[in-house]
Amino acid sequence: MTPNPPLFPSLRDAHPRRDLVAGVTLMAIAIPEQLATAQLAGVPAAQGLIVFAVAALVMLVVTRDRALSVGADSTIAPLIAATLAASGAVPGDAALLAGMVGLGMLAIYALRLEWVAELLSKAVAAGMLAGIAVHILVGRLPTALGLPAHAGSPTQTLRLVLGDLSEIRFAPLAMALGVAGLAMLGARANKRFPAALLALIGAVGVAAVMDPQGALFPRVQAASGSVGLAFPDLSAERAVTLLPTALSVLFLCLSQTTIVLQTGGQTEPAARRNAFGAIGLANLAVAAIGGFGVNSSPPRTQLLREAGARSQLAGGFAALVGLALIWTGAGLIERLPAAALAGILVFIALHLLGAARLRDLMRRSPSEGLIALATFALVIGLPLNSGLPLAILLSLVYASLPLFQSDVVELRNVPGTSIWWHRPEGAPGTARDWPEVLVLGLTSPVNFANVASIVARIRERIAEGPAPRLVVLECAGVLAVDLSGADRLGDLVEDLRGKGISVAMARLESAHAQRDLDRSGFLERLGRDNFFQSVSEAVTAWRARHPEIDTAAAK
């Protein structure tokens, strides 16, 4: 993206007729989804249409992507609801949370940190999606059963529902399951068919005939007058309190947007930066009017692509229709049965559960499957505003594990070449070509956490076979060396020299690691004349210094 990006960049490829058709398709899907997602976020249903409209208009102005749809999103809505239900929450917390997420997205855009989105591993993301889906399903259970809504973890909600079994009403449950079933059948038959919207309209009709007073089918929060917009409390105390949740929402926005772009074939960093910056502006815009946070939507974006959208005009048209509905159809929204919107959320949750693909993950990588299950357990066992930050921390720990794992492998010369390669123990040709020479490959960065095991493994390798006169450390896998690692390696070099064993280093290709060893003083302790570009160069130089050694010709 250029420093001063043009406004309305997607309109260069606009096709009004196609965009209008795509906008109508989007509107039919987005209206019920946004109404339901607002309820999931703990705010009046109509606010979902407002934040969707604001986000769509921002995307029209600043984003390059012709189909990226941004609005109220079911993956972050439960976190927003948990924030609003937390002890000490104040009006405007949802808007403050949106503003903090927006600033975070803009910081990532400005500092070119789009790679941060990759820190959420596939396993952790799958566990989070599945856990959020369970939160949605269990969280809507009281509404579907005609019981008072409860805030908390799924286990807490189930415990409270079991305590209210005598108060269960099955009519709302039948409506919720009916709406969810119709939405699922419609989506399976044709993604463009507005089954969810028709199911909602049908539910309004059923409730109007069977229960005009709302005793059997309680209605959603009123849309007349206030729609729940509340300006943020710009205090440092509230910002610090909301920071863990804001970071969780930020990571979800980054991860989900990256997936949306990848499915559309947009993998270049410039496309991600543009999308992150646009979503950051959208969150700041909804925060400015007192609304809740927004995120990119995989199903809506895919729908626009399949519908032939050529620009963000499609989203802009759907946004205007949503605003018109609030202006002219507030009474209709007030008549929506809460159980019907619960059914829409059940449909969304089942979609998220399928997208997680936990079974496929377990089949392809049992170890990562266990990470996904651990994440899933954290998310469903705790309230979301506690479980998701811990799940993201788990992802960061998992991503950093290779930095602390180490192995030292013995390398053998490939006959007839200058290549030195690791062969499995016991394989043909694994005997040392020169008993006096031991070549060891270091396979990881060398740091305070793993240097002790690396040094111990080097000593073990030296003790396993014939006593070598030369040890060559092949360092192609060493990307960085911290001060602790450099000092311990320097101590090892001096100890081995005291025992009559020469030490050389070869193939340290990382410029970062070379600077680390130079600044730390290790190269002076090793001797710069013992630092080589290849293993064969190191062996040849050593033989030239020790002509008395009777070895085979170097390869």
C-alpha cells in the first residue's frame, strides 16, 4: 500500500449491475446474521445492522479488496458479551474495546507487522473456533428453552439450566431448532438462497399468530428509541482492564482476515496490510458512534465472490438497506422472537464447529490435535475473556517451542562429493570416513534454554566413537546465538582444546548469528582462522596444518 492510498480503490473495477445483484444477495444473508450476532454480543439486535453499515461504508472508502465483508462477527461477539457481563463493566466498554482493537490493527498496518497474524497456529485456531462454537450453542440454550440468559462458561450455564429444569418451555426450543434446521437446509441447497431470512420472517408470523403478547415466545430487546449505542469511557483504568480481551479480539481479527484473504488467493503482504488497516479504521468508526467491534467474515466474503461482486459497492448497497430497515422497520425487529435469533446462532455455531475440523487435525497430526484439544478445553472450561487469552498464550508458547528444542546429529561425507549429510544410525555407510574427524550438525538456535543440552550432546557424541582430533560444528541450522549460548560454546571450545581436540565451525549462513558470535567474542575464542564456509574446507585446512595425520584424502 502506498503511503497515501487513494480513496474508493475498489471502484476502479466496479460493475454497477453485478454489484447490485451481489449486494441483494449479501443483504438477504447479512440481515438475520447481523441481528443474531448483536444479540450474541449482548446488545440490542438492531445495533448489529448499524455496525455492519458503518463498517461496510468504511470498507467502500479505503479497502482494495472488492469482496471483503466486515461487520458483526460470531467469533468475537461472545468475547464482547463476556466483557459487558463482567463485574465492574460500564456502559461504553464495547465501544472502548472496538477502539482498542482498531488502534492495534492500525499499529500493525503502520509498523508492517502483518506477520503477527501467523502466530496463531492452525491447531490453536481450530481449538478456539470449536470452543467458541460450544460457547454459542450452550449460551443460546437458556433462550431456546425459555429460561433467563446466563453469562459465564458453558459448564456454568449448563449447571444453571439443570437447576431450572422445571421452568423449561419447549415451544421456544421447537422454534429455535426449526429456524436452525431451515437455515442449514437452505445453505446446503444453495448458499445464495435466503433461507435464514425467510425462516426469521416465518418465525415472526408464527409468534404474531400464536403469541401476540410475547408470553410464549419472548421478543428480542427493543429497537425503538435507543439501540444500545454507548460512547467509550476513555480512562486508562478501563483500558488496562480490557487489554487482555482486546488482544484476544485482535488476534482473532488478524487470523480470520488472513484466512479470508488466503481463500481468495491474496497472499501478498500488501493485501494483508491494506485489509488490516481497513478493519482497524472500521473498528475506530464503530467505536466513535458507541458501537461494538467488527471483523471480517469468511462466509459473507465468499458469498460476494461467488455472486460476482466487482467492488465494495455491493457491501455499500447492503449497508444502506440495513440502515433503511432500522429507520422504517423498527417495529418488525421488535417483533422478532428471541428463540428465532437463537436458532440463527445455532446455525452459525454449527458452521464454526465444522470449520474447526478437529477430527481431520487429529488424523493428520496427533501432537497438534492434542494442542487443539487443550485449547478447546481452556476455551469451554473458562469464561471467554479468560479462556481465549490463555489459548493465545498457549499458541505463542507452542510457536516458540522449536527455539528451545535442540538436537546434535553426526554428519557423514557423501562419497564422491563435498556434501556432508546425516544418515540414520545403523544405515549402510554410516561409519566415519576419517576416525580422527567428527562432524556434528547443530539444528536449532543456540540460547540460554537449550545450550546446556547442546553442549552435553556434543560431549556424548565425542565419547561414543573413536576419540577425534578435530570436531567440526556444522551450523546451517543455527539462526541466532544469544550471549549465554556463545559463552557456553566458547567454554566448550577451550575445554576440548585442552584435551588435544581442535574445533572448527562451518556453514554458519545466518548473518544474524554471525553478528551474534562476533559481538559476543566467541569468534576470537574460536579463532577466526577456524571459521569456514564448508565442512570440506574446514577438514582440508586442518589436514594442511597437521600433515603428520594419516587420513584418507578429503572429499
